[in-house]
Amino acid sequence: MSRWDLVGTEIDKEDNTLNFGTHNIAKGDGCLYNVHTLASLQAMDQVECVPHVTANPYSNGGMCLVIDKSMFVFTDESYSQLLLNLALCSTIDCFALTRDDQFIVVITRAGELHCVHIPSDGEVIFSRSLQGNYDENATNCNFVEIFIQHKENAKSDIIVISCLGEIFRVSDLDFTLYPSFLENRETMELTNSMKHVQVECLRKGSDDIKIKSACMAYFYDKPAIFLGGNAIIVWLLETTKLDYILLLNDPLLNILKIQAIKDSNLLIALKEDAHLALIDPNMLCFLRQFTKHLVQDFILFDKLYEDDEAAVLVCSKPDDDMESYIFLASLPEMKVKYKLKTSSASYLVASASSPEQGIFLEGVHADDQTEFINTLRLKAIVESLPDLRFDRLLRRNKFDEAELFAKHYGLDSSLVDKARAKQFIKYLQPSSIGPNDKDTLFANLLALLDKICDVGFVCELCENAILYNLEQTRCLLKYAQGRLNSSHKMDGHCDLLSRVFGVLSRLDTYQVVYNNEKHDMNHWLVFSSADLLKESKLLTSQGKLKEAAIIWSRHYSTFKHNLTETVLSDVLNAIPPNVTVEELLNWLCFFTPSLMGHSKLQAFFISWGIDKTKGLEMDRLKWPENAIEFSEHFLALQNYNNKLGEGLHSVVNWYRLSSIPSSPLSQLVVLINTLKELKTLKDDYCMFIPLEDYMQEDKKQVICYLLDKVNPSDIHRLMASFLCPFMLKHRLESDQVLMEYIIGVTSRVDWWLEYKEAQWEKNMATIIHHIHNSTLCTYNLCKMRRCAILLKEHLLCVRSPIDLWRSKGLKYLQVVHICDNMFKENWTNDTNT
């Protein structure tokens, strides 16, 4: 096998006749089709066999072309510029491109697997040898196909199919990570990441099996690889096991090439008898055979053609006169759209072109008319109508020629300026390989835009432009805004102005939020199309509340229609627990006004504020001052928000909600008052009571708790300043509550075991002075005195007086004495009254 070199590009169509002979023209569907040469390639060594040619589409309409040991990567559909020219030591049997077109994986006839990085001028990131005895000098291919399977975890598997039916796999390659290693020259990191790259054999080959082609399709809705040759083999990707083998006993049925027809669940195959056939991938049976044409090769186009029919470009076998034809036909009828004569040594190659512009290689024999060719011409089949040719000149960036062509045929010459402006934008992109002086190019772009009268086109171009820095991006958007301000009468003016202003506003936001960080254009590109609601929530979860608030307040109008309780809950729950009260309040100042007019959302928001306030109790050192500060500011924000609402109606609604006990607003007001009462207890009486205990429904229990905890010296002050107003507020009968407390204490305390006067007795004596109902007091004191007497009688029956004295069990005498004094005191007060 030979090495090949590109010897001619940018061949003008008008010079094709002079250089390559008479035009090949065909008619079809009312259009003219002709063939013109795009590039010429020549063998560098002596050609001793038929060249092995294969190709795959590349980005921007380009193509990756392999001829024997050489590889060519064309940048676009003009095929005038090479991005990569690579030569290997062995013939390349097949190759595959990654999804982002940055890496190409090749398998050579010698069984060497290489992964090449295209932007790095073909730098090899890893090479592995496949196990097996592969003759690198073999005439036919040792490997028929290579696939790159992209998985959900952003990693990829490489699958290689040999002509013996072997299936090899390299697992878990992260092609998204490797470019950064190469760009930053992180050789060690790249080497370490390549250590795990191993080739495993999933299926062993067989001498009885001869595979010629393979494709990916679905077998009963499961992804699978179909291998075609003297048998059809189905290999399921999910289970990586052999599922079905169909041996083709008739040699004429042997498959030379097989491809999957998208969206139709069919396979199309070229058989040994040179006929195309449709195959059912589930039943593995031939559905239909096309015997009218003898086919040498075919290319299936992904684009649908004529009423959802697939299009196939066919190269026929040479006829008796050694003439071959290339024709475009629809499936499944095989209706021919055009037919062109070509050389018998022609190769169809897959490209990103449409069916109307097929690409093929035509072989040219050496001067001595040897058996083998030494020159290949890359040719395109194109429509010849003036407007189509004009479009083709624009796509190939031949603007001067397109301008002259437009004037000659009376076409719209403004399209040339628009196409040139698009090309300038492309050159100004961050990763562009265009002119280096981008500032001059930008100035030329603005001058060119001044010539374009279509303001709508100008604004859309500026709105979607991706430039090399933020300053030029802003300048271009300002230019579009200026053009719109001077064109008020154009259709869609308001919509365009809103869109341009939206991008400018987003750019301002980006520079404010990331002011202290390096402005990365890639970061801006992500931010420019990001969901700002998710962006704000992400910053909130990272504790960057200031930045999140800026995005929320500036762009709330863009996502306010999607704001629901679920979304609001997600945003509020994203706030980290370690955020300070001050930071949270600053964020709420931006956040709260956005809920104006949304009564349900505001009620949900206030409920969240109540829960947040209660959660601050975890910080015992700052409680309840931190909760009061937060809740009062939170309430003030709600009040201010409603005053900014819909005038008088909003204010009335505010006071109506605050008067309903079950409303979140009323609950917030009650919580604030409760917190202030807790602060009073803490500051004036050194008492700490949990919020949940203090807010319980049974307020008598709260009073009992406070009387149990209060310092005896503070009982009078607590009763006068706090408990009496508290009981009045909650509509409690103070005398009854205090009397029940006294009885409860005397009933649960083992007061007969102490001889001396206990502290609780002093407390009871102090509390009883605050009972003003003499009837209630007399009745309950009599009950207490009778209990004491009954206890005395019980003790005397059990023990002798001396034992009781020794065990200090005569405390009942003190109790009776206290009760008598209390009774006498209350009787005297009642009589005087």
C-alpha cells in the first residue's frame, strides 16, 4: 500500500473543463447536475494494488479521508484547506471520529489501534496492539469497522470488528478530559489516565466466518452490532453477548456492505451478486432485492428524501463498455433522480454533503497505462442552476466571485455582504484559525454591517455572535442596539430590541457577578445560554448569596412565569445552614420583592420564614436575639413588599391577612411577640425556656414551668410584671391558676419528710398573696389542712412519736400551722374587706 499526498486544491469550477476535460452533465427533476473537481491526490510510492479508500463526515461540512496509509482532514465543504495530514506505517483499515470531532481512532492492517488528537496536529495519545496474527501486507482488510460508543457517564467505549468476526473493546475513555491535558501540556496526567486503557476480546473469531462489513442498529429495540459477510451476526451491546447467527449458505447472498436506515428500522445490504437488498433486523430475513442495477458501492444519506424516503447514492459496476455510473435513488422504490457517467475506478465516500451534492473519488491511471491508478480526484456532484451555484460560491467563501456572479445574473448581491459578515464572525471566535489581527477584523466587520440595510439580520447576527473577548461582544451588542433605535418602523422592532437588550443585560450581570474572577469566554458562553433560575439556585447552594441575589433581581422577569411553590421551595432549601443572619437578610432584600402580587407564594414564603426563625434556636448563645432580629426584618420586608403592591387593595389585603389567626402572617406576628417575651424572661429573670415548650397550647403548663424556675426573690416582680399580664392576655383566671399550681406542688412534693421549713413553702406563701378570691383560697386551704391531718393520723398508727421525731416525720405539724395561718390571714382580709 502507498502513501498519498494532496497536490491540488481550490480548483476553480470554470477551469475544470480546461484541466480535466468535458463537463459531465445530467438532468433530473427539472435540474441540471454536473461534476467538478475539488482536489487532486497523488501516490508518493509505486502503486501495486487497488487503493483502499474510506471516509467519514467532519464538522462544518468537511471530511476525514483515508487512502491506504494516508489520512486527510478537510476543514469545510470547500475542501480547500487541510486541518490534518497524517501518514502511518501500515494501511489504515478503518477509523472513527469522536462526537466532538477532536479525536480520531484508527485501526491499521497490522492490528495497531491508535488514538489521535486532531487539533494537536495528529498527536497520538495512546496506542495498543490487538492480539492476533494480522498480516500487514494483506491485500484485503483485516478489520472491517470501528465504533465509538458514547455512554451516559460521559465516557466512551471503542469497539473494533475484525474480518474473522472478532470483537475487541477498549472501555471507559474520557474524551472530554484529554483535550485540557494536551492544551496545558500535562503529560504526566495524560500518561496516568492512559494506564488503565486495555484491549479486551469480547468475541473470538472463527476461520469459517468471513465478515465484510458491520453497522449499529436495533434488535428488538435493543442496541446491537450487526456483522455481515457469509453470515449475519447480531451482538447485543447491553449484555455484550452473542444473540443470533444466521449462516448464509448461498454464496450469492454473502454480504459485502451493510448499513442501517435511520427512522425505518431496516438494514440495506450489498450482496455478492452486486444487488442491493433490504433486511429486517429483527427477523434477519431479506425483504426486498433490487436486481435492476449491478452495484459496486453505495452510500446511504441520513437526510430524508421525497416524502420521507431515504436517499442512496450508488456507484454501478462497469458495464460491457467498461463504463460506470453514479446515480441517486430513493428508497424503497429505487427511483433514480439523476445519473452521471464516471470512471470505472470510482469510490463513493461519506461526507456531510446533502444527497444533491454527492462526493466521490475518481481514479486516474498512470501515463504508462498500468493496471493500477496513481491519481485520485475528489469530485462533487452539484446542481447547476444559477441560484444554487451562487449559494455554493457563498458557502465556499468565494465572495468576490459571488458578487460578480450576482451582478451578472441579477441575483441579490446583499447576500454576499451577509455571508461575508458571517465569515468575519466566524474568524472572530475564540478558537478560530483565521487572521491574527482580530481588532482590525472587528473594525472591518462594523464597516461591513453599516452597508447591510437588513437591520433584522444585523441584530440577529450581533445577538448570536461568539467573539474572542467580552469588550468586543459588548461593543457589537451596543452597535445592534443603536441600529434598532434608529429603525423604529421595522417589523418586529420591539421583539428584536428586547432580545438584544436581554443579551446586554445578561452580559452586565455576568461581569458584575464574576467581577473578581478571570473572564473566561467559555464560561461566558455557558452563562449566556444558561437557565438563570438554576444558576441563581446553584450560587445560593454554594453560599454566594450576594451573587445569587444579583441574578435573581436582575432577571426575575425571565423566569417568573415558571415560579411555583416547588421551585420556590428548591431555592429556599438550597441556602446553606452556615449562612449568617446578616447575609440572609441582605439576600432577602433582593429576593422578597419578586413575590409581590403572588399571595400563595408569599404565604408559603412566610411559612418558610417562620421555620427559619425557629431553627435559629440551635445557636443557644445568640438566642433569642438572633431570631428577633431576623423575624422583625423579615416581617418588615413583607410589609414593605405589600405597600409597593397594587395600591390600596394590597394594603387592605395585608391587614386582612394579619387579622386571620390561621394565616402565616398572623403566626409570624405571634412568633415575634413570643420571642420578645422569651428575651424578657432571659434578661430580667435569667430564665431560659425552649420555644416549643413556651408556645404550647396549654398556657397553664407554661405558668407552672416559670413558677418552678423563678428565683424566690423575683416571684413578686415576675407576678406583677409578667405573669399577670400573660394570664390576662390568654384569658386565664389568675386565682384559679395559682391555686391549682399550689395544690399541684403540695401534692407531688414529699414535704412530710423534712422537719425544717422547705424553700417551696416560702414560694407558696409568697404566691398565695397574689390570690385575691378569698372563697376560693379558703376552700382549697381547708383541703390542704385536712390532707395534713389525715397524714398525721396515718403516721401515728404506723410509728411511735419518738420514731417520728427521730425520722423528722413531724413535719405535718408545721404544715397544719402554715395552713391555719393562711386561713386566718385570708379570713381577716376578707372580714376587713
